[in-house]
Amino acid sequence: MVYAIIRTGGKQQRVSVGDRFDTEKLANDVNDTIELSEVLAVGEGADLQVGTPYLDGAKVVCEVIRQDRGKKILIGKYKRRKNYYRKNGHRQSFTRLRVDAIQADGINETASSSSTKSEAPAAEAPAAEAAGE
């Protein structure tokens, strides 16, 4: 399973193809495809490529699934014995992304290629059993 460590919204995130994650609000519409080029590392198993600070030519292709706002958090100010209390609320906007592809030197993992890789060994197994019988 290929994974990438990306930087978006001032935070680092470890993602694989097919993962969904939330990030700070991006100015894209739903169903838009975006390319995240701030890829810090790409790895598969024990093989890891690390950038300084970013990998040249590496990118993660994502699709915007949802633009939404998070749960409301309440903030209060209070001064004792002064009959002073102020309450305020805040809802942070976020963008939900789905990873469609990870591309780097020698690695080109897409959603369709990762699903065919998992199906290929299952298709070969019955053929091997039939030859052995």
C-alpha cells in the first residue's frame, strides 16, 4: 500500500489512495479535482522517499467531496462579582477530500490500479489450483 505524507492547511497528513480526510477550507467547488504538490514523503512498505523539504515532481491528486462547517464550539468570558458574562460561538469551515492518485518517481498509484492489484492475486489462485489438480 502506497502512502504519502502531505502538507495542507498548515498541517501534515498521512494519506493513501482512497482515503478521505478533512483540511482547512479550500476555494474549490464540490467534485473539483485538485493537485497537492507539497508532498513531504512517499513510501511503500520499507521503501520511503523523503524530500528536502518536498519531493520534486511528486503530487497527490484529490477530489473535493464536501465543503462544510464543523460543530459549534462555545467561548465564554466571565468576570466574577460584576454580573458580566459574554458567550460567543464559532464553527470552523473545512473541505473534505478523497485521494484519487499518488504520483512520484517510479510510483503511480491510482484508485483503479490499487483495486486491480488486490483483485489480481484472487484471479490467479483458481488457475494455479486447476493446474495442480
